[in-house]
Amino acid sequence: MLISMPSPNDAQADLIAYLDFHVEAGADAILDEQPHDRFGEADTPAPTLRAPRRPAAAARPVPVQSHLLVPPPGSPPPAAPPSTFGRAASAQPDEAASDARARAREAKSLDELEKILADFDACPLRFTAKNLVFADGNPEARVMFLGEAPGADEDRIGKPFMGRSGQLLDKMMAAIGLDRTSAYIGNIVPWRPPGNRNPTPQEVAVCRPFVERQIELVDPEVIVCLGAPATQTLTGTKDGILRTRGRLFPYKLPTREAKLLATLHPAFLLRQPVQKRLAWRDFRALRGLLDGKA
Ligand code: URA
């Protein structure tokens, strides 16, 4: 029997095909040498992330290395880049969240807040995202929509709700006479989680002071939370979105109380179009609120 051995070129082609497969599946960034269960880290941060704190000057981010480089056969394993994640590598979640609170409070305008966020290096997501996705729409609007986190299209363009979910959101808004000149749109987390995974509780906790300050600065009459993560983050409820949708929650702003309306996320509606009738009910209620009829 003749057994053919793969040539070095075949082996390299296989390796490239294997990496391409992962990129297609959304695993498109190298984060560490070892896998981590981020969801299991809610109470105990992974020890490998607890590198000693660096002085601020040494804590600048360095670019993430290209993820498709195939090392030549026989080359030594690459050394782990120690400062790839800036302060995100060393900050404890609580410390990062209280730093975020202090930084967010400093912002006196949305422009300042965006600059502060762009410099904030205690959330690891910023090191794998291409762009900060801060907001789109009209900051003077009476209504603010909030999603969960940017996807690949938003990350590439730097604005929220640009892909298929965004197109559906635009249609839903148009159905009640809104568009991006009469609404403001943001996310709970302003950087794309790699491979479109859900943001972890720690990532949400670190980003939360910024979105809270963003809401204060926009000062909307109505906040529409698209999906469970936005609703749970801003109201504290643990209920799922099929329970909370259509409900109005009070949301305290510095000078008054806004109304927070929970509804279904457009991505969920793309997967389950039959649920659009529920979202339509919520959007009609939103129209009623804006027209002073509720
Ligand atoms: N989904 C979200 O939650 N936000 C976006 O910006 C895009 C998709």
C-alpha cells in the first residue's frame, strides 16, 4: 500500500485553511496563548490576567499582532506580548469599574466622553476591536435606542447598527416616523467583542458608567432598550426580554425621570420574524409616548 506523506507545502496550506475556517466562524483575533472561560470568571479574575501593575507611562496599548501569520516550520513559539492589553491586563474588575466611573464623571459633553472612552484602556475589548463605536444619530433627540455591542460591520465602520440588525432597526423606526436625525443610537458596550461573542459581565460592568453618563448627557425623554442585555444592565432586572418587553421602567436622570421601554432586539427579530408583531406593539407604544398619549 502506498501512503503519501503531506509535503511541507501541504501542511502549510492545511494550517492556513484551518485558520481561515476559524476566522470565518468568527474567531478572528488571538487574545492569549491559553484559552480562558470569561463567563466563569465572574467572581475570580483569571490569574494570568493579574500581571503586576505597570506605571502609567508604560501602559500604552501596543497593536495586536496579525492573526493570520503562519510561523515558518521549526521556529520557536512566539513570546506572549506582555502589554498587549494595556491596563486591562492588570486592573481588577472592581478597580477598572471604579476608574470608569471616575473618568465618565469627568465628561462635560458627549465629545469629551467619546475622547475619554477612546483613551480608556482598562477594558480588554478595545484591544481586539478595530474602532470605538460610540454613537450615531441626533444627540438632541427625544428618544435614545440602546443595543448590546457592535458587530463586525459596526466595528469596521465605527457606528452602531450598521449591518442587518441596523437595517431592520431603521425600518422599525421609519414605521413610527423616526430616523437617525430624530433618534440617538448607542450600545451598552462600545467595542466589538471578538467573534461576536456576548460581552462578559465584567466587560459590561466596566463599560456601564460610560453608557450611563452618555444617557445623562443626551438627556432623552425615552430610552428604548433593545434586548435583554441593555434592559438588564440599565434596570437591574434579571427577567428575560420576553417578560420585560413592552414594560416601562422609570430611569432617573440628574434633573428628571425618563421612561425606559424594553423591547426585542432586531437581531432576535431576524432570527424569529414571527415575534415582529410584539415589537410592533412596543414601537406603537413608543410613538404614543412621544405623542404624549401614554
Ligand atoms: N447589535 C447591537 O446590539 N448593536 C449594534 O450596534 C449592532 C448590532
